[in-house]
Amino acid sequence: MHEVSLGGTLLDYLTGEQVERTTYEDLRQALARMLVEEKGYPSDSLRPRVDIPFHIDGEQQSRTADLVAYDESGRPLLLIIFCAGAPGTYDRESVASARLIPGGPAPLVVVTDTRDAVLLETSRGRVLANGMAALPTWTDLRAKAEAVEQRPLSAEARQREERILHAYTGFLKTCCGESCDLK
């Protein structure tokens, strides 16, 4: 499933603004509410629908992270990416996104279909936890993020990650545009 408009708008939990109602927006709203009300995240630490720009052959492209948690200095700590299907099948794409986010790399990334989740360490691409309990509390997130060694990407590593993200994003745009013709 890909994100498409369902018509109408709804009130964004984090920003208070009217946003387009889409196939994923209800999920974003529920997850943002859970992170704030149950996991202790300050609402101003979360940003919805964050673009991750990257370049392929001189052309700018982007991937959207559904939610991103930032520390007080504006450094991304955690990306949350929704997927349609088994979260584990989106690990590599999600790690590339976390490595390329502006201000990053973000130390951690969660991939979820809202029934299951995978928490990954970005630097090694290693799975740290599975299941919805993998979503850390604000306190745990900060401790886990501090424990992860983070280094800026070299130009060569950045290019590799951009190619990986392009491959996944290109597939989604090809198959999940206005229609999906699987002849």
C-alpha cells in the first residue's frame, strides 16, 4: 500500500494544523499521540512528514520519514518509517534514510506497520529490538542514542546510501504511482 489521499483534512496532533487525510495520516497521528502520552516524548521533539533529500546524477529526489524525534539541539535521534508489509523487509531502506537525514545521521530508526516494529542501530544496520515494545520511551531513546557511535558519512558512503535509497524509492514510484500495472 502506498500513501494516497482519502479526501478531506484532519487536525495534526503535533502541529495543530489541518493536514490532508491520507492512508497513512491516521497512523501518524495515533503514533504521535502514543509517543507523547505513553512514551513521554515532548511534543516539540517530534516532527511529522520530514523530507530526506538526496541527489542521483545531479537530480534531487526525496524520501519522507513519517516521524522524526529530535534532541534539544535539533539533532535527529530517531526516524520512524511506516511500511506496508513485514517491517523487517524495509530495514535497509530505513537505515539509508536515517543515514541521509539532514543534521544526521540519526542513531536509530524504527520501521513499523503499526502491528509490529523493528528498532535498528543506524551505524551498523543492526536490529536492537522487535515488536511494538521496540519503540523506546523518551528516556530510553536518549540513552540508546548516546550509546551509538555516530560518524558523518564520507562522500563515497553518502553516494552509496543515496543509490540504495534511490533504488527503493524508484521502485515505490514505479509500482505505486497512480496505478500499479503488474502485467
